[in-house]
Amino acid sequence: NKVPNIDKAIISVHCHNDLGMATGNSLSAILQGARQIECTINGLGERAGNCALEEVVMAIRTRKDYLKGFYTDIKCENISKTSKLVSAITNESIPSHKAIVGSNAFSHSSGIHQDGVL
């Protein structure tokens, strides 16, 4: 309200992951009016990286209750393949614990989670 014609501008957010909060901060920004998130596949970027595209896409797809009215045309079925391709091209391995694309992201090994899988 305090910036003239702000409604005509596209506000973009570009978060780094130095404190592990790039995705959360980016999603918070769109909830507060930003219209664009700048992110990278696998969160690649300087220092601790940038907001990870795959995390934003899956948050928008799976949390419609919280992220009402937001959408992306990115095809989820291509995320893993694209992540692996970028990893190979950049020679940057994907940590096994990386959200969405890490090899352990959807695995269960013990406890109540494993009981539910069995």
C-alpha cells in the first residue's frame, strides 16, 4: 500500500539456503504477495545453495490446503530424472537425505513407519 503502483510490479524472491530455510522463506514470500520464486534444480547455488525447485513444486502440489491458489505447470513425473541429469552435468552428487530427490527421501527402515509399510 505504501509503494505507488506496487500491484503492477512482479515481486520476486531469491533466497539462499545458508540457514536451511530457503524453501520455507520462499513459500512464505508468496503467501505475503510475491508472485515469483527464483529457485534452482537441486538447490544448486553459491554458498549453501538456493531454494530448491523440486521442494517448491512438491509443496505447492501437496499442500493445497495451505498454499491455496498457487500452481505450477512443472510436471512432477520429470523431477527425479531432471535432478539426476543436473547432478550428472554439474558433477554435484545428490545427498541421500535431500528432500524429494534424495535416495532416502521416501524410505522407511525401522519403527512405526516400517510397520505401516509392511
